[in-house]
Amino acid sequence: MTAQTAMATATATAVRARTGGPESDGPKIIEHVMGWVLVAVVAMLVTRLGLL
């Protein structure tokens, strides 16, 4: 196997193995809003259970 073939195989594997982490395309505002909703829900749960 040549170095060029090995490089192409590694690149193809890396592209295929991507799972859509932080750099995935999509509406970032939805992710931001959902994060704040999660914070609010956790805060309500903590106060309802009397943990704070």
C-alpha cells in the first residue's frame, strides 16, 4: 500500500466516523435555547425537591 493510498483511506475513515459533534451544521440558536431550557428545568427540580 502506498502512502497516498493510506492517506486516502485514513481520510475516508475519519470522515465516515464523524458523529456530528459541536461543529455539525444546524441552527445554533435552537441548541442554545434548549440548553437554557434544561438549566431552568433542573433549577425547578432542585427547588421543588428542597435540595437548595
